Amino acid sequence: MEALERNQESLKVVIEENSDANEPNKVEEEEPKTPRAYHRRKSSLQLRRSTSEDDPGIPVSISYKAGDDTVEVSNLSDGSFAIDSTDEPQISDLDLLLAATYVEDARDGRHSDFKVSEKHLKLYHMYQSRWGQFALYIIIILHLSLALFEKPAVYGLEMSYWASMTIEVGIICCYLFRLAHINLFTPVVRFWSDTKNILILVLSGLTFLDMVIYIGLVENDIFGVRWSRPLRPLFAVNFPEMKQIRRSFRNMRRTLPDVVNVLVLFFFSLAIFALMAFKLFGDRGLSWVDERPYFATYWDSIFDLYVLVTTANNPDVMMPAFDASPYYVIFFVAFLIICFFVYMNIILAVIYNNYRKHLKNEVKKSVFSKRQQLRKAYDILSVKVSSKKLVTRNRFIQLMKTLDKEKNPALINVLWIVLDGDRSDALDRAEFLKLADLLNVEVSAVVDRVPLIGHLFPKLYNSLPSRFVCRVVKHKAFQIFFDILTLINAIVIAIATPASDWDEITEWIFLSFFVLEITLKLYVQGASRFFKRMWNVFDFFVIGAAFIMAIAEEIKDDDDDSRLALDVLLVLRVLRLVKIIGSIDRFKVIVHTISKIGPSLLTYGGVLLSRAVGTVSARRANMGLTACTSARRMQGCRANARGTARGTSAGLQYIP
């Protein structure tokens, strides 16, 4: 088996079930193709370790005896046999938990300070649980969504101020509870020196102050504005879980100084060209289509040429000059070449290079922090063996069980073999530092490949017709047939017209085939394996919903709403063509790249969302203030009108 640094793709191992303990299963090492390691939680496996491509490697067998809870490793080349047992001193539970915490932080890319005690470590693990993080994400989304329901709200969604404030008070209390949880395991000096914690406390205080002021104004029939709403995105940015968004903001802030130099030159060139345009076209009696003077002032020249850089007024801005003389086009061509094609591309290049440089520094810091965490874990776990500090197999197994109590012992030994590149039966520091990368390899544990129907009706599932159906569904031609059917379905949808009568029949034919496909896949693969693939989940819901809507349409006859929903589902079904494109080798790299950059784009989507929510909240506050001012003006006008009417009426009565 190659060393980890030379193996950029993951190890693929299958641990097969062995009903007979005396007969070891055989597992062949395959060429790594996918970033997953597949295994079954069963008894034994066999693989080879090699130091070079020419060396076929030494076969190694790992056997797990469930009854004795022991793992045996056999070197089949020389017949030597080793049992996993060592005589090193016992490690305390606190040290083991601390080492596991350091390894877990290195694996997940965290760097947190915590008090070293069993109680505080458990509190830290409780804080880092996935359920707590998921709840925080939901609370942040709910907090940012309150702007849709607060006055001025989206039409039909407005709620009373006390209802929205009650929800916001609960959200702020959740934030403070989360912050108090951080305070429980963080050293006091570290907690109060962290700017993020101080900001959350200040933002919470400002929000409560804004609520009190707003309630006092509204209850006294005075118009009030929730000025704390633009501050809500800052809550999301300052929690430890949002480190990716903070990193993006930090990189953009560091990139700005280098971009400013190019922007200064750009605006200087724009000012020079605007001065030339003002002198060339200002006094020539030219005008726009709406009869406005053409480049009448210097500031109008700057604005019009700046808009030309965005190509929003191209070629309208140059047409009056071109009508006067075709030679004037030379000025605009020179301007576009310098200010658009040159400066705009230089700005993009500077942004890209500087952002990449700062991002590379961030990655270096992250890698350094990860190695630092692993070194701390190594210093705790290592024992002195022949004047060298090494991590033994027994302590490595204890560490893995502390990280995951349900981890398969055979898989733990696979990890050990990958890390132990020099076959010394111990890990030095360089080998141990690869542990975090190895733990990030996704592992799919397949306990049983027999679906539920195979357990409930074994005779039916193992019958000759059933096995024939299973072979057909697993064959590649089965998938190719339905891919071609999807393509034909897209063509039929494209050529069908509202006046066509045959499209309803073809819809039922295609729908029946797709329902049959999903049913057969569920029968052969079982629900657990079927729903693990994203496209299967997509097909199930889209085809299932289309089938239900088609039946509902037949029952109700003509219903515009149900027909529209069915048409939408039919169009969504055509998205299966993306799966076909992704299976073609020449397009696979592009689709894979797009899928990989998706999480990064979500980070910047969070940045844009934070800014958008703050901007929308501020604009809504201004809209409310403007509406209040307009309403008061209207009330004043109405009062004056009523006073005038009363005076006029009194005057009429006074005259005899």
C-alpha cells in the first residue's frame, strides 16, 4: 500500500462477511477511483502493503473475533502472527479524552481554547455537537427572516410588533445561552479578550434597548423605527461556527488596499477622458434623443462615460457625436480600450491574485493549526520505546474508540496499516500527523446488501424470476435505456403544443415507465441504498408528485392549478439530463468541478445574504419613516381643509 502523501485518492477496501471463522475472506486492493472507503462490518480482510510500484507488496490479513473482542494481524508472507497487545503503561481517561479532542479539532479544522478537565472537555464536546450547530443555523435563519414579517412587511405576512418581538427575545436568549455555554469551558481571560464574544453581548444589549424604545414610542402613538434590524447579520458572523464567512470578509478586507491603487488610476483616466469629451462635444450644439444637451457639463461627462464602462448606454452615448462626424468614434474606441478592456481586466486580475494570496495564507494558518493540535495529541499518547517517542497500536485503538465507540475494529486496523508506512508497528510523529487527513476520508459502512423484502420474503426474493429482475436492473443497459427515455421525453415536451392531443397519452406512457424504474430499483436495492443517492431521491419525489398530480387531474378533469403544477413537475423531470451529462467522461470534470465549488459559493452567498439583509432592513426603516412623514403631511392637509371648510360654512351662516 502506498504512503498517504503519495496516495491523493482514498483507499478503497471491502470487508466481506465470513460465516466460517476458519476461512478468511479475500479482499483485493483496487485502483483508487472514488473518495470513499467501502467496508462491511464483518469479520476479516486481506490487503497488501507495498513500498514501490514494482513491489507487489506483503499480504496482510486482519481478523476481528467478535466473541473475544480481539483483532489479529497476520503477515502471510512469512507466516508470522501478531496479536494486538502491548505492555505500555495505562493512559488516564482524561489524557485520552484530551488527545481525542485535539484530534477531532484537527479533523474538523477547529482551533478552540478550553479548560483541561473532564467536566470542561465534555461541555466542549456538547457545544460542538452537530445538533447544537444545526439548531444555531435554524435560529440565525429565523432571525434574519423576521424582516419579512415586521412592519413594513411583505404583503400578507405582516404580524403585530409584540409577536415579532417575542420571537426575537427568544432568539436573543438562545444566542446568550450559546454564549454562556462557551463561557463554561473557555478560560476567563480568553473569553473576555475575544472580540466576537464582546460584540454578541453588545449587539444583544442594543437590540433590547431598541425594543424598549420602540414599545414606548408605539404605545404613545408615536412612530418608531427598529434601528437595530441592520445589525442582525452581525450575530451570524460572530459565532465560532461561522468561521468561513468571517474568513471571506477578512480576505476581502485585505484585498481592498491593493485594488484601490488600480481604482485610483482608473478614475484618473476617466476624469481625463471626461474633460476631453466635455471640450469636444459640449459646445457643438449636439443633443440626446430627448433634446437634452449632449455632454453639457463636466460632471455629466464623467457620469455618462462611467456608465459607458458598464456598457449600459453603449452605443447610445456615442450616436449623437457619430451623427455629427464619424471621426468622433476614435475617441470612444480609445476610451473603451483603455478604461474598459484594460483597466477592468487589470482590476479583476489584481482582485484574483491578491485574494488567492491571502486565501493561501489562511490555508497555511489552518494547516499549521491542525498540525499543532495533532502534535499536542501525539505528546499525550506517545510512549518511550528504545529512546524514541512512539504511539503504539494499543493506544491508537483506544484513541479511535474514544473518537467513535462504534467504529469497526477491522477498519481501525486498516487505518493503522495506512499510517504505519515503515512497518515498525508504531507511529512516529511524521506518520501520526497524517491522521487528520485520513480521518476526513468518507467511509460508507454497508452492513447488509439484502433489502427488507429479502428478509421478509426470502423465497420470493431468491426465486429465479426475482434474480433475473435483479440482474436486469443492475445491468448497465437498464440505466442507458431510461437515460435515452428521458432524452426522448425532453424532445416530446419541446415539440408539443397547447393544441396537441397526443401529448397527454405520451405523458402517461413516460410516467408509467419512470414509475416502473423507481419501483424496480426500490425492489432490488432496498430503501436504504436507494435513498443514499441524490438523483434517486430527486427522481422519487418528482416522479411520485407527478404521478399523484396526474391522477388528481384525471379525477378533477380540467383544473388550471393542478395542470400548472403537473407541467412544472414534467419540466423538473427533464433535469435528469444533467445526470446523463455528468456520466460522460469529457463533461465529468466540469460537472465535478461545479459540484466541488458549490460549498465555497455558499460561503460567499452567506456574505451577500448578510449584506442584503442589513441593506433591506435599513431601507424598510427608511420606507416606514417616509410613509409616516407622508401620512402626517396628508393629515395636516386634511386638517387644514376641514378648518377651511368650517370657516367657510360659518361665514355663510353669518351673512344675512
